[in-house]
Amino acid sequence: MALAKKYDIQLHVLHLTTAQELALFENLYVSPKVRGQHIGKHLIEYVQQRAKSLHCARLYWYTQESNHTAQKLYDWIADKPGVIEYRMSLV
């Protein structure tokens, strides 16, 4: 997909002991100049198809709690599980 090549999308396949692979994608950014044209939706659909082709059971991503613009898109196309992530530095 030419549109996906234009953007820096990283897809990581995580191998878990459950034998199901999960896909995590990072770095989705759509320029404010072209927002509202469903480009973000098309990029996520591209990543979704790629994850399916890799036999992943689930695709997920993170966003900042304050990123309301992105959350409008994400709420439209995906499920929000209601989980809050906590981190603890180990170094």
C-alpha cells in the first residue's frame, strides 16, 4: 500500500506462551493537514491486514490519555478494554 509506505508504521509480533501471537503497532501519526480524510483509518486497516497475514490473534496499540483527537478515531474502529497501564522502572 503506497500510503503505508509514506508513514512510519512499526508492527511488532509478540510471541507468548499461550501460542497466540499479538501484534503491537507504534508510531501512527497523521499530519494535521490531512486529518479528517480517513487516512488514519486506512493505515490501521493496512496494519490489521498485515497482522492477520501473520496469524496474529489480536492487534493493539497505546495512546496518550490526553490525545483526544486520536481517541476519536480509535473509539470508532476498535474496542477500548478499560485497562490502565502502570510501569515500574527496573534500572
